[in-house]
Amino acid sequence: MGFSRSLIINGGWGLAAGLVMFVFASSAHADSNDYPTASRADYVIACMAANGNTREALLKCSCAIDTIASLMPYSHYEQAETALSLQAGGGVGGRVGLFRDPPQIKAVIEELRKAQAEANLQCR
């Protein structure tokens, strides 16, 4: 309460209106970028491990997950990562076809691969 009052008293209505616009714009951006921090960190850690654990790898890997997040919703990313993980590990009881064959799974894996290709181009 004191914060908004001091803005109106000290900064005028224009500053308060600007702050309100910024808050609404920020929350709209956050909704479209719904990747949890832990998922981003997991991606960066695995990517860095595969690319030498250097400062350069950190920058490229964090750029890559940001690019992927801008291109596909987290729900699709999560589905693709789960399917790829299960494929690599042999699936549940060796039933890897359950995570390879359905069209929806193929579609999200392809979406992830396209987003990764775009990230490779943007994050050099």
C-alpha cells in the first residue's frame, strides 16, 4: 500500500500507470514462457556435460533452452523429453514402441528437434 501511494505522491500518475502496464506486460510474458527453472537448469547441466563444461558451453546451452522455450510450450517439451528418455532407456518393460509410434509423440519429438535446430543456429 505504501509503495503505490508513494508512486502516486512522488512520481505522479504517469509513473504509476507505467508501472501497472509493466506488471501486466510482464505477467503476460511469464504465462507464455512457462518452463520451470528446474527444467531449464536440468537442460543446461546436461547440455554443458555433453559440451565440455566450459563457460562458452554455459552461454550456448542457456541460450538454447531459452530459444526452445520461445518456440514450443512446456507441455510439448515435457512430452518429447519423456518419450526420448523412455526410448533411450528401453521404455517401460521394453515397450519402447509405446513412446515411439503414436503420431502425437512423433509430432512433439519433431517439434523439439526443430526447436533444437533453431537454437543451434541462434546460439553460436
